[in-house]
Amino acid sequence: MLPVAAIAACGAPDLLAPPPGPSPSVRTLRASITAEQSLVDAYQRILAAYPALAAMLHPFLSQHDEHLAQLKGRLVIPPHVKVTPLPSPSAPASPPASARAAITMLGDAERAAAAAQLGRLAAATPSLAQLLASIAASEATHAMALSSLNPAALNPAAG
Amino acid sequence: MARRARGRENAVGSAAITALQSVLAAENAAVYGYGLAGAQLSGGQFSAAQQDWTVHRMACAALSAMITERGAAPGAAAVAYRPPFPVTGAGAAVSLAAMLEDGVIRAYLGLVALDDQALRAFGAVRMQAAAIRAASWRGSTTAFPGLPASAL
């Protein structure tokens, strides 16, 4: 039998309060998932417009698929927490005018994604922060590798 | 109460010092290793190794200062580091450079798990730079630089 004071200290849930929103770490995780999904979508749009780039871009796209799987695997939302559904991807923009422009666009998107991950570190648990920092480092290497790709050298028709 | 708060502060500080010492050790190993690698390289690869060696030497100085600021003595570099394989040609030198960067990335990842937000951000930024160097030596990128398979 616990003393009454100890029971009170456990903090009985306030029955009148609205259901709690997701914790900062869950919000951070969801923001990362949305960002990662939009990068995957960007790659897929560009591959649909420039299939000749498939061999060049596939390693990066498949690494993003791995990022997305890891992030989604960590998203566990307790049943009592109310969350709004993840936003659906924004309307697809028309693909860039050339393969070179497409690669430049992806490089910019990778750089921006890496920078945005760093902005999420503070709200993350230590283990999620490490995952986000590692993903950001991967994206930084993608941006570097994309900037040294030359689509014209691989296939003149693609440039 | 005050004593407990101070105890927690000390624990946070000592976790930071331990993590910074690990980064310093990885950076010291990189300085030594790039010396070995550079001796086997020529042309653009030699210049790249020289440039990376400088980056790691400067990092050692910065990390030593960060550790000193926190009231601890920076760990000394070893006299020599045994490479994981004989570095007798350009191919081995390039592999060694990539491995040294992997070690540096793993060490900075330790900073990212700290509560100190400035050190988290610092570790993450340094991880990106080291991952870029590793990928350029290796000629390919990876999905999770620095993370052990057991963390995935």
C-alpha cells in the first residue's frame, strides 16, 4: 500500500486535458521523414524525365531509400497521442530543362536537406541525433558527388 | 540540491571531455596516417593528402584547446600508429586515407550524442567534412557514414 503522497506524486492524468501532441523528438522525426520523402520524389521525377541518368543517380536514390526506411522504422506513435497525417508531397514541379540542370537541382536539394537535418539535432534524442547527423553527412557526400558528375560524358543525348 | 546540480554538471562535462579526447585521438591517428599515405602518392593525390593532413593537424590544435578550456589535459599523440595493412603503394595509401576518415567520422559521431548543443552541431558539421573526404578517396558514397551496423 503506497502512501497517498506517493500516489499523488505519480501524477494522475488530467482527464479534462486534450490528448497530448507528439513529443519534440517525434515531431523532429516526422519532419525528417517528410524531407527525405521529398528528396526521393525529386530523384524519381528526374529519373522519369531523364532515364539515361539512371545508372549515375541510382546509388544516391537507393541510399535515400535506406535513410527513409531507418527513419520510418523509428517512428512509433503511442496510441493516445493525436498526430495529423504526414503532409502529402507538394505538387510535382516540371522537370529541369536539361540533364545537367537536373543534376544541379538535385545537388542543391541534397545540400539543403543536409543543412536542414543539422537544424533538427537539438530537438532529437541522442540516438536520433546520431542518425540524423549520419544521414546529413551522407547527403553532403551526395551533393559533392553530384557536382562532379558530367552527364554529357556518359551519354551525349542526356546532356 | 546544489550539490546534485553540480554533480550533474560535472557528469555532463566529463562526458564531453571523454568524447572530445576520442575525437582528438582519431585526429592524431589521421595526422600520422596521412603522413604514411602521402609518402606513397603523387600528383593530385599527393596534394589532396597534404591538404587533408593540414585539416587534421588544425583539428588537433582546435580540439586540444577545447579540452584545455574544459579543465582537462589533451591526450598526447602516440609516437607511431600501426596501419591496419602495409602501406606500400598508392592503392593501399588511398584505402588508408578513406579508413582514417571513417575513424574520424565515428569519433565526431560521439559528440553528436552529447547534451551540449554546441558540441552536437560541431560534431555533425565535422562529420560532413570527413564524410566528403572519405567519399572522395573511396570514389563512392555510403548511406550511414560513421554509424555501426548495430545501430541500424
